[in-house]
Amino acid sequence: SQLWLHHKEFLHLSFHRSSWLLLAPLLSPPVPVITAPPCSLCPEGAHRFQWIRNLVPEFGISSSHVKVLSSPAEFYELLKVQIKTAKQRVVMASLYLGTGLLEQELVDCLEETLEKSLQAKGSSNLRVSILLDYTRGSRGRKNSRTMLVPLLQRFPEQVRVSLFHTPNLRGLLRLLIPERFNETIGLQHIKVYLFDDNVILSGANLSDLYFTNRQDRYVLLQDSPEISDFFTELVDAIGDVSLQLQRDDTVQMLEGMVHPYQGDKAAYCEIANRRVMEVINSARTRQELLHAKTFHSSQQGSSALSQQGSPASGALKPEPDTWIYPLIQMKPFGIQIDEMVTETLLTEAERDARIYLTTGYFNLTQAYMDLILGTRAEYQILLAAPEVNGFFGAKGVAGAIPAAYVYIEHQFYSEVCYLQQQQRVRLQEYSRPGWTFHAKGLWLYLAGSDLPCLTLIGSPNFGYRSVHRDLEAQVAIVTENKALQRQLHQEQEQLYLCSGVVSSSTFEQPNRYVKLWVKLVTPLIKNFF
């Protein structure tokens, strides 16, 4: 196919110049690209992205239920309010929970809500489920685990804390790699914060930086029971194959479950794959039945529905103008849905479409780079300037990571210039005094449109780790509603406002000097950060 020719041509071009090819043995074969005929009975506007529902459940909602937040403080206040008002469930998936005063306040809110729910009924309906990464959550003397043990001790029947341990960190490797470095092998990276039927999707972790001066993205989906059920089931599934935190701060697996690093790796991954795919497929079946009931019950019903905004006969809910698609990526378990959808979106974006792509850590996979450099859409890529990189000023080897990102950025920029694509592919660096940058995602503006009709938001950084090592989830939000499109457009503009355009002079600044040893090791270690 044409895409493959592009791919070969590009590899040939970069062969004699690029250290990316040192990674050749680690590159996986290309992921198949999917397209599908639209559903002929559905409202017009959703056609273009309906192929996504061949892979994952499609949730149709009203745009009035979607709220885009813009600041860490707003995110933090919302978390507290939502915890305090939760009646049935609190489900939180994150990389880790920090150990400062702000994080303690969140734990106190949980304790208060659990206490209140017990007093109200004598026995409580409220369930709290927290999923974190084992290695990151166990780092140091005071850590995520020690923060949460008191909750387990006081409310053993209602609280569950699961710590995911990658099956790839085992045996000698596990014994020899020290704390912190062991996190490079693979993590639980999903960020979902869910309260009854409200879901906050974000890239932010539960840590004070993310509540104060670390810029991220946050979208609240209100009153969305089907989406909340889906993410509850997803977190439960990952929780079931994770280590369970006990009241004495030890961990153990659920009875009868294969152990992630002591048990058979293939058997563990097979069970994990089955559990997660079960969640995805059963939700897909449920949503398809709902879709068929809503749209296809009769030809007459469908023609009524295709008139914009006319309610379905007898339905109380407004007709959906916004569709949510959860995209899951768990390469260790052989699940590559997010990668397939992202590659297809990049492949299908036509000439004059604009894609705004942002990542806190600019380290795109080879496949994403090839598609950006080999397709026709215009790209504006926003990344962190070295001084707003989360690793800036870190001790030891980690302190060199911003320089490694500068090197990767410079290589990519040189590639763009070599292919004379500077007009079509622009790089911008986020810079804001006293802040760090962690926002990731994508906004898609169709040709001729001033507003985006699709955004991706969640945990992936579009890098090697996100695709190959970690557990990731994001959602594609597709909307026809102008007010929501404007919210998304403003979010994108706000982020890009704090940025400067990258040019060749950017790399001549003294703070962009990259030491030789960093240049030499970057190709060898770039798959780990």
C-alpha cells in the first residue's frame, strides 16, 4: 500500500543520518490500520469516526454533560467535592498518590465520606476502589501505601487498594534493578477519577504538583452511568490481576490468581488479556444493543432522528451530539487498541486538516513519526521546554533526561527540515515560569473548520513507553456541538498561548547544549523514559 511505500521511502531517507535506526530491532511490526463503512442509518455528522466502534464501545451523550477544566487547582477542588458527595462508588486509578498535605486532605475526604455513609445506614453501600502502580506506589519509606493503609484498617469491607505490578519485571531483573529505575520496565499509567456516575479523565496523577503548578488536561463527564460502569469494570479487571494491599501494608494476590512476577508470565498475561477484553467486548455489545434500539428500531424512527435535534419518540434523554470512545493500550497483555486508533486517525487525516498534538515528554514512536512526516495534514506539536520538563534539575542520571529530550527533539526537527516540511509540521515549546508541563492529547480540526470535532484525552504520551510498556487509557471525544467544540478549542489555545515556535536558532541557545555522552546513550535508553 501507499502507506508502506511512504514508510520504506522514509526509512531509506533516514538510514544514513539517523540514530533512530539503532532501535530497529525493538520496533514492532506495523499495527494494522482499520477503516469501516459508516452506519447508513445514523445521524450524518458522526459518520467519519464511527469506525472506532468496531473496536470499542461507543457512548452517545449530550454535550451539556461534558465540562473541560483548565487548571490544577480546579481539578483538585473538583476531586474533593466529588469525593464528599459520592454515595455509591469512588474509583480512582493513577500512577501513584503523593505523601504531602494536599494528598492527605484527599485521604481525609475519603475517610469522612466513608464514615458518613456508615452512620447513615449502619451498613454502607459506598465502595472505594483505588488502583495504583506497585513500584511507584512503594517508593520510599512514606509512600502511597502508607497513606492508604489507615483507610483499609478502618473500612476493610468497603475499601480496596490494588497495586499493579508489570509482569515484565521479574527474576534477576527485579532483584538487580534499584528502586526508581525499576519503574522504567513498565507501569500502571491510567488516570481515571470516578464518583458515582461522574468521570474525570486526565493525564494528572494524585500528587500536590498536579494540584498546584503542573499543567495538565482534565475533562469531566457528568451523569454518564454507562461510561462510569465501563471504567469501574476496567479498573476492577486490572485490580483483579494486581496485588491487593493488606491492612498490615503487605500485599497478596486474589486467591487462585496467577502471580505477576512469580507465576508463569504467559499464563498471567493471557488471564489479564481475557479479563480486560471481556470488559471491552461486553460493554461494546451492550452499547450496540442500545444503539440498535435507539436508531434502528424503525425506518421511521431513524428518519426522525436524522433531523438534527429531534428527540427519539418517548425518550427523555436529549439525542446525543457527542460520542465517547474509550481507547485502551496494554501491550504487555497484547491489547493495542489505542495505538491502532491513533495511527488510523493520523493516516486518515486529509490535506488541510489540522492536528494539534501535545505531550509532556516528546519521544514519539517510529510509526507516529513516519505518519506525521509522511501524511498530508498540518501539525502543530506542543512539547515541554527543558526548564518545564518534570525531570529538570533532578539528581543523578535523571537530571540528564531533559537534555535527552532536547536531543530527540532536535533530531526530529532536523528530519522535518531535511524533508522540507517546516510549513506543515511545526514544533512549539511550552514555557511558563514556576510551572512544569504534563499535558498530552490531540485535537483534530477538519479541513475548512475553525473548531475541533475530535479530541483525545487521557494518559498516553504517544511515546515508546505508552505504546509498548505501560497500561494506558484515553478517550476519543467526538462532538458535533459547537459550544463543546469551542470549549475544546479554548483549551487548546490556552495551552499553546504559553509557547514559542521552535526554529534552528532554538538549538543554538546555551541551555540547549547536549553533552556527547547524553547523545550516545539516548538511542539506547530512549525506550525507557
